Amino acid sequence: MTPSKNVAIKPDTRNHKGFFLQPGNNELMGIDESGWALICVDDSSCHYVDPDDLVTSALS
């Protein structure tokens, strides 16, 4: 298992259901077989997003 990484999302990023997400720092948990990136804000709030909408955090 690879360690998680701190990432931010680009403005106007939508999750796999089409809902807009709030910009902010997230942890990249991994990319699944279908190509979606799983990001988590905390232990109970995670979303699948397009990996092209991720920006590596400069503070990681």
C-alpha cells in the first residue's frame, strides 16, 4: 500500500456524481481500476474525482 499524499483540487472540480467540491486540501488515497482518484477530507468525507483535477500540495 502506498502512503497517502496531500493534494488540492482545481476550482470547479466535480466528483463522480457530478457535484461540485469545495476547494481545499485532501489526502489522495489512491486511484482505482476505472481511473477515478479517491480523495478524503477526513475519515468520513471522501470523494472520487478525475485525477486531472488534482494539484500536488507544495507543503506535502
